[in-house]
Amino acid sequence: MKINLISTLFIGGLLFSTIYGNAQKAVLEVDASKTITKIQPTMFGLFFEDINFAADGGLYAEMIKNRSFEFEKPLMGWEQPKSNRSSMNKESGMALPINVSANNTNFCRVEINNDKGYALINEGFRGMGVKKDARYNLSFKAANHKGAIRKIIFQLIDKDQKVLGETSVVPKSDEWTNYSAQFVATETEAKAKLKITFEGTGTIDLDMISLFPEDTWKNRKNGLRKDLVQLLYDVKPGFLRFPGGCIVEGRTLSDRYQWKKSIGNVEDRKTMMNRWNVEFNHKLTPDYFQSFGLGFFEYFQLSEDIGAEPLPILSCGMACQYNTGELASIDELDPYVQDALDLIEFANGAVTTAWGKVRSDMGHPKPFNLKYIGVGNEQWGADYIERYKVFEKAIKAKYPNIIIVSGSGPSPDGEHFDYAMNELKKLNAELVDEHYYQSPKWFRENAGRYDNYDRKGPKIFAGEYAAQSVSGANPNNRNNWECAFSEAAFMTGLERNAEVVQLTSYAPLMAHEDAWQWTPDMIWFNNLQSYGSANYYVQQLFSTNKGTDLLSITQDGKALIGQHNLYASAVKDVNSKEIIVKLVNTASTASDISIDLKGAKLASKGSLIRLVSANLQDENTFADPKKITPKQSEYKITKGNQQLNLPPYSVTVLKLKTI
């Protein structure tokens, strides 16, 4: 049916009139009588990597940078404004890092010559975010030699030295002793610092100086930043992959992520340089280190908190092939394999097992019910396949029900990809991780990528993807609306192929406004605020409306993979008794569609959720964090076909109640 009409669209708070003629109304057929396959609960999840200050300075709510003086420059992050290394500092004092060779750890020795002239200041992670009337918990260790220091004064200050909160502690012992105190902030400030002054002269040793907001996620002491976890929780993710991608591998094998060093007492976890510290010349971050306060126990706990399956990824004995590409020889691979076996025991073992007891002693007697484990990140070539075989044999021998995630390399095509997929198929691999950082156009053009994948072959984990507005790893990439709706178009293809695709996740997850290395990113934050990008809301829309059963949706018997710039997928949810249709219009003009739904009886009402913006370059920002967010309205179900107008550049979710 040809129509001529004027449609009025309400987009982003502004009124637009779009005139178009000879528009072809698309008739979409949805068959609700037959389930193609069940949608996996893991269909849409989250990928966490400690990049862009996502852990220290981000999700992990510690406010002190280099709290235990373990950075390569032990006083990095600490200032002594009235001290001079080339002076005797008779009118102030001097802090010196002391190395204890027995366990290769540092502490800070402070010699105060004039307590009125000396100050030690920590700058935080690009400052410290404090909120008026909020409480902050301070803790530290001190050894007060000969009782020389009568009092230690701690103050939160702004750039003008104005005091925003104050507390003090009397150090009573010349032996190492733990102390704690609390601040109440008197003002809100994003760039506060912690100033430490003293009463008395002499020598005092300090270590593990730590400051956390009292108001953390689930009120856990020294826990996670509440607003950031809330954003994760609101996605209702099916899984949480951790601790990352490239950070798993390390630039060399010696600086790979080793999970056993990330558990146990926090103060015993050895600090190391973050590999993103020196990765990109466009954003060198010499102060980027890992304290591992957010370690594997905390990752498992976070997964549990947000209702997500934990999906840890471990080193396979190959350093990042973009860096050194170091290999552990096959005959020296046992420690790497044992790490994987021990991790499964740590997660699932009874409290009577060695690693199950470690988990229990950390406060979680019940198993974490781990079902998945990843071998390597995005390694490629024959060396990877050779090592994967060793891991697969050992893991399946001891834990046959654990699902192993293998990798197809860093690209969605090419020689390495083809080789990996061919070899992994021969090995009957269960779940293959594919990565793609491509242009928005690529995502739109590849909505049919999985339509012809072998249904009997390996299942797919779309483990890292994001549309790149400029090019991969380019600092000028933006989280713009074109990228987001192009990802949505591609995601309809992921969902339509739920027989093959069982896990998917956008990457990277988080970025600090003042300390990022990679863009685009799903969630942006600074020391006080956080917001979801347009890409975040696309992910949330799909994840919270994934349904339980995949249905067929076609136009003229074919899947919608960009014909007339339209994309679609359909599911039903047996729990909420709904038919859910996802529709993406990537055109600059509106489109009228008609949905012919067969095999279900509809109620009188439904709902419509829409993401839309008029400009391809629009994006959410700290100044306008809700510029592109879902808007929900009631939808009146009509007899016969359902009629919808899809605005230009829009993502629409239509939810139809059934009876």
C-alpha cells in the first residue's frame, strides 16, 4: 500500500515535522506459535577491564592514590609543599620511602623537624570527590618512635587550602598499630586532597593510608562505589566477564594478571603497574597502577550482587601479542593450568578443600557456582591452539561440566580468525569469543553475520564490541548516537541468532573523565558523577527485554537486516506473558510499519519504549547525562495488525501483553 502523509515526531523534547511521499509501509510477520530456540539468560552481559581508571580511581572506592607507597616511584601521588630534597628541612620535615627487603614492600618514614611547617598531601585519583555531609572512613598503620608525635591531623582541603573536613588520631605505640577515624565533609568538592600534619617533632612511620566513603555498595566497609555498581545492576546483566581483555595477558608474562595475588588480606596484595600505564602515546598515565583491592573475590561477589554469572578469563601462557608476545613453553605450562584448576576450586570447592577454605575465610562459605572459564583473551595462531588443547584436556578431566571459553583472535575476519575458527571447530570447542571494534557502517552491514553460522558448531560469545566513530583505538572516537543505534541494529542480528550466539558484551565498560586511555566507553564517570552513554541505554534496553523464547520476524519471508534501513528481532517472555519486538530505523526519514502477529492472543494494552535522537553526533555528557535515554509510553493494542511509526534514527521496543 502506497501512502502520502505528514508525520509529527517528538524527538528529544523538540517537535519535528517530516514530510515524505510514496513511502512503502513495511509489513512484518511475527510467528508467536513456534519457539525457534530458548534465549540464554547470559545473552546480554558486561565486560569489565581495569582500563581508563575503571578499578583504582573508579569502581573500587579507595580515594588515596598509592596508599602503601608501592608505586615504582614510591612517593608518586604524595606532595610535600614545604620540603626540599636538597635541604635539611629544619623548618619543615621530610618523608622518605623505606624498603623492607624481606618481603619487598615499602612504608613511609616521616621525620618532622618543625610541626608548624611540615605537611604531607595526597592528591587522590585526579582529586578526591567528597559530598557535603557525607561520611568518610580513614584507616592507616603507624609506628610512633619514642612517642615523639603527639597527634596526627587529617584534613580534606580544596585547591585554595580551605578545610572541608577534619579529624585527628593520637598514635600511642612505637610498634606498628592500626588506627581509624572518620570525616564528615562540610562541602561538596570534586578535586579535594588529603592533608596530613603533625603535633610534635621526631620520627613516625606510616603505611596503608586509606580513605573510603562510608556509603558504598551494600554498605560494605572499604567497598565499591555505589553509583557505578548501580549502573551495572540496572542493566540486569546475564554475566560479568573479568578481569578484562589485554590486562589478563600482560605486556610480558611476568606482569600478567595472576588471580592468586589478588585475594586474601587487601594489604598483602602486591601493587603492580597497570599495562595501560604506557600503552598509548596519546594518553600516557604514569600514575596508573593496580592495588588489587578489587580482586577476584570481589569480582565474584560483585557478579553475585548484580545477578550475573561470573566469567573469569585467565592467562594461557601467552603475553599480549601486540606487545612482547612472550610464550611459556609447553613443558612449563603446568603452573598456568594449575591456576585455572585452583580457581575453579576457589569458586566452587567445599570449605574442606584448600582453595574453598580460602574463599570461606574471606567471608563466603557458599560456593560461587562458577560455570564458565576463559582460556586466554584474544591470542591468535598455532601457539594459542596448542596451549588451548592442554588447558581443555586438564579442565575437562577434573571439571567436565565447566564451559570453556576459547578465542578467535582480535578481529572478526582475516587469516588469524579463519585459522582459529577452523581449528576450534575441529576441537569441538564449546564457546568461541569473537571481538570486533569496527565502524558504525560495519555494524549495520553485518546484522546478518550469524545467519549462516553452523547451528551444530561452537556457540559464540561476542565478547568485545563497540562501534568506532573514527577508527579503532583512536582517541577521537565518540559515544555518539550513530554508533549506538548501529550497535542496536547489529544486536537484533545477535538476538535473532540465539541458537548460535549465547553471550554478548560491549567493551570497554568504564572510563574516568580525566584519566581515560581508550574511547568509546559504555559508562563515564568523574570523582562525583557518573552516567550511561547512549550505548549503555541500548545495552540496557536489550538486556532488560531479552525474553525467554526466540520468535521469527520477517518481511516477505526474509529477516530484516537493513532492507529500507530497518532491522528487527522478536521474542516472547513466558514469565511476563509478553511478545517483545525490537525495531531499529537507521534512516534519516521516518518509517511506517505494520506488524502481523500470528499465534498469540493479545490483551488490550502494551507498552512502547523508545530511544531516539535527531542528530547522529548527539551524545550524553556530564552536562546533559540524560540527553538520550529511554522513554516509555502506553501502547493501545488494536485488532488485526499493529501499526507503528518509527522515527528516524530510532530504537524501539514494542511490548505486547498476551492472554
